[in-house]
Amino acid sequence: MSDIKSALAEIKSELDGTNARLVAVSKTKPISMLQEAYDAGQRHFGENKAQEMTEKFEALPDDIFWHMIGHLQRNKVKFIAPYVYLIHSVDSLRLLKEINKEAKKNDRVINCLLQVHIAEETTKFGFDKGELLSLINSKELDELKNVKIVGLMGMATYTDDTSKIRSEFQVLNSIFSELKTEQKHNLELSELSMGMSSDYAIALEEGSTLIRVGSNIFGERNYA
Ligand SMILES: *Cc1c(COP(=O)(O)O)cnc(C)c1O
């Protein structure tokens, strides 16, 4: 078995008995490696750059579900709006409005996750709890007919301290549970995107429904 195939099989076995699905994070990796994962049955792929994702979308089979997981600039939304399956990294109302506008042009509804800032590092994007609540309760959200908020995404602090990682995931899950009861025409939370190569095992224990794993499948990257 190839390395990619065996890594996928290993992770899939860890997902047995959980509600979670695997997003294979293929950013910076060549199309041949994505094809290999596809041939092993993988259908959900995550990328962090709009142009790179679009090139891969055009080159690969059309039954792939494409996840945008990286910080998304508003002027890039138009490239992915025709086909993206889920945008994990919505970190402002302005971005959400742009996604809504481009989704409308494409006559579709785009599923989105709101990114929540749970890590210690100040460099990570995302809403804090107060900002999240005011977005969810805003009148402006009600007007967006072409987006649907289906969950939350977060990234834990990059650290060896597993108890810190666990408590950050717990914070995210408790916000998720609190907001799950809220229902609007474009808000119905069911997905909790948390966990990467180094911490997905903890994330699964803390209720993740979508793990985003890259280097454990495709090997280390040369750049972010
Ligand atoms: C790159 C990236 C991942 C995957 O990271 P690995 O450590 O390679 O598993 C997950 N989530 C986001 C947001 C990323 O940018």
C-alpha cells in the first residue's frame, strides 16, 4: 500500500464509532497526490488558497467535495463560489456578505462555518464569543439568503501541552452547544470543525465532526 493510502486507512479506522468525517488537507501538494488519495476513496479535500483550489478542482474528478479552510480574501470568493462545498474560515460579516453575493450570482446556497478564535496566539483569525453572538443575532444576517451557517471551526494553540489543547476544544464545543439551539432560515449548526494532524485525536474526543488533516496523510509541507 502507498503511504497516502495507508495513512488514509489508519485515520479512517480512528473515525469508526465517531460522527466525524475526514477532510484531507492537500494544500501545496501536487495533483498526482490528490489523485492517489481519490483513488483510495477520499472525496473531501481541503485547501487554503482560492486559486490553487480552483486549479485542482478543474483538474480532478467532479465528485470531489472542496473545503476552503484558509483565510479567504473577499476578492477571491468569486473563484470558488461556483463549486465550493463548505467554507470553514468565515471570520467577518463583510466576508459572509461577499460569499452571499457570489453565491447568488451562481444561483446557489453556500454552506459556511464561522471561525472562532480559541487559541492563545493573537495571529489566528476568528470571532470571539461576543462577536459571534452579535453576528448571529444581527438583522443583517437574516437578509443573507444565499449562505447557510452550518457550524463552527477553530484551531487550538500550537503546543505540546495537551491539556491546554483539550480545554480550548472544550471551549469551542460549549459555544457550539449553546448556539445549536438557535435556528434561523440560514443558521442551523451541526458541524464542528476542529483537529489537525497534531491534535485530531483530542479533537475527536471533544466532539469534532470534521477533522482537517494534512501532513499525516501527504507528508510535511515545505511552506504553510
Ligand atoms: C494546514 C491546515 C490544516 C492541516 O494541518 P496539518 O498539520 O498538516 O494536518 C488544518 N487546518 C487548517 C486551517 C490549515 O491551514
